Amino acid sequence: MTPAARLAAAIEVLADIEARHRPVASALKDWGLSHRFAGSKDRAAIGNLVYDCLRWRASSAWAMDGDTARALVLGTAGRRWGYGGEGLAAVIDGVRHAPDPLTPSEITGIDGADLGAAPSHVQADVPEWLAPYFADAFGDDWVEEGAALARRPSLDVRVNTLKADRPKVARSLAGFAAADTPYAPVGLRIAPTTLDGRHPNLQVEPGFQKGRFEIQDEGSQLAALIVAGQPGEQVLDLCAGAGGKTLAIAAAMANKGQIFATDTDRTRLAPIFDRLKRAGTRNVQVRPAGSALGDLRGRMNAVLIDVPCTGTGVWRRRPDAKWRLRERALGERIKEQAALLDGAVDYLKPGGRLIYVTCSLLPVENDEQITAFLQRHGRFGVRSLQSMLAAAGAEPGFRLGETVLETPAGIVLTPRRTATDGFFVSVLEEAEEDNRAPSRDG
């Protein structure tokens, strides 16, 4: 396909997403099935352009004075992919299967629009209604933090130390230029894609098939590390999902002790069984949520709750979700999170720790949730970052503290600060019985 035909295809896919309100991955898959003549590089380039259009939707729409599929594609290709207005016009003019020729106003939008004059939420490429939340989270840096969420992500893997070590897996992935992650001690990173490239399908690699590594963002690896699971402990992963953090904690515990993994969404939980088998994990019990957990009350050294949230921290990977998010959904998530926090307390033994994780960057889901929890449960306190890292056994040269944002209630990882997905982590520790503060009513 010509570059012009790729532009036309991206316009077609974006128009389909808008008209049918469907996920971007589904729209791209259907387009590929109905256009089998397109080669792998063509499909990769079209997919990258569609995703980039969604990542930079606000800024492209502002520059092009419109948010149609055509405006987004031309704005992204012209402004972000380096074609420029006249260059993009030359790519399109006189070519078959191309978009209509650029108009003078479109060329002006590509070459002349000054993003520095745009509203702050446009510069940040975040929905306007979320701008106050980002400003609350990051102060004067909020525009840069939002803009970093519009960049392409790397592909990170976690080495399964039950079966391999990082140097061994790195050698097996040398063809993909895998390098050590900056912070996670057993992570490897493959750089973001090029314009017409795609990340490798690592699931077909022998090392993956043999359970030597798992695909997992470095931020998620760090959240699991901060759980500080120790061999012989009893740990409950209350919102385990597909089991990424469960697997990481099990490896840190060297298959000793017990992890109980559960989730109210059985569809999300279903992949965990194959993953556990492939990883050689033997200290995990998968249980249905609810009454099946009754015998665990008061027994856990640690309870991890990676709660349902708005997902603002993973917009690099799911840019379509950025524009679908509504304030009503945020309110519903906040209620769920508070209920999960309160319910998790019952499973802890005295002196146990509660690890609260979100892939959100909004204070109402993070610091404000923890503040409200502490008001309801006065016997808990928040661990500092240094205390978290010490408990996790971080090596003296561990540099996370140099870049992570530490808040009164926990820590925040972001693409701008740590080059990871966005995560909030808070470790709440319960005092021993004799050291508990008296209740409010005496």
C-alpha cells in the first residue's frame, strides 16, 4: 500500500470506531480481515496511526479545527509524523486510493497552528472535564504529565525467577534489543514501536512458552514488588484479574507460603490457570469471590487490592478509553474502591499490611481514598517510600526514589517520571493489638 492509501485506511477505521462506538482493536482487526491484501507493515502503520490519532485527539482536532476522522488523521500525520502540510499534500496528490486532496485551510492547520496558544487541556491531550483533577494531582506539571500519557509505550517483560534469571532471558530476546528496565529488578524492556513497526509477538517465543518470562509493564512489576511478599507468608490478591501481580508475588516468595487469588469478574480471572501452570507456580490457590473466602478472615499477612479504577494511568496503551471516560463512571469507581478497602481489613491478621493499587492518576481515587479510609480505620498508618522499599528488599542502588512522586498517602508512577504506566501504590500497616490507638468513642 502507498502511504496515501494507509492514510485513507486509517480514516476508514476511525470513522468506523466513531460510528459504531467500538473498541479500536476490534475495528482494526475487522479492517484487516476485510483487506487481506494489506501486508504486515501496512497493517502496523495503519494501526499505529489510528492509535496515535486517539492519543493526540484533542491537539489534532484543535489544530485542524475539527474532530472528524479525516481531520484527526491529517493532523496527526502532518504534525506528529513529520510530513508537514505541503509534504502531506504531495503524498496524496494524484495517487489512487488516497484521501481527497488537502485544502489550503488544512495545510495551514498542519503547518501554522501554534499549540502553545491552545487551552491547557488541549496541550495535555486530556478531556477538558479532567483538567482540574490532573492539576490537583501534579500542580504546575500537569500539562506535561498529561502529554506524556499520549506517547507510545514500551513493551516490558518480567523474568520469572522460578525458572530463569534476567541475563538468560535477555540473551534469548537479544534480537529485539531487550534492555534492563530502569527500576524493576527482573524486568526487560523493548523500545516503543517505529512508525510502521509493531512490537514483537513475544507469546510465540520459546522462553514465554516455557514460562521464563511474562509480559508486564514495569509499573505493575514495581507494585507487586512493593507488596513485599516473603516466603512462608499468607497473601490475598483480592482483585487478581488475569494474575499478573499474583505471579510476580509468587516468584518473590519462591513458591513458599500461600497466595489466594480471586476476582469478582470470572472472565478476567480465567487466564490465570494457564499462566500459573506455565510459570511453575505452586503456592497459589484460585478461589471464587465472596463466601469462599470466609476461612481467610484474620489470617493474612498481606492483602493486595488492585481496585477497579478509571484507568487514566494506562492511556498510552488504551487511548480510546481516554475519550470514553465519563464523570458518572468515576463516581461509581470511587464507591467500589471504598467498599473494597473496608472489606479487605477483615482478612488481615494483627500487624498485617494492606496494599492499595490503582492504575489511575486522579487524587479522588488515590490519596483521597486513603485519607478517607484512615478516618474510618484509625488503627492503620501509611508506610513511607523508604519503608516500602526496605520491606521489599530493594538493593542499595535502587533509584526509584529519585523519580517517583511521593504523596502523603503513597507513591505515584507516571510515564513522565518513571517511563512506566501510571500507578498509585499505598501500603497501609495495621499496628499490633497492644499498640492500637483507642477508638473514637473511647
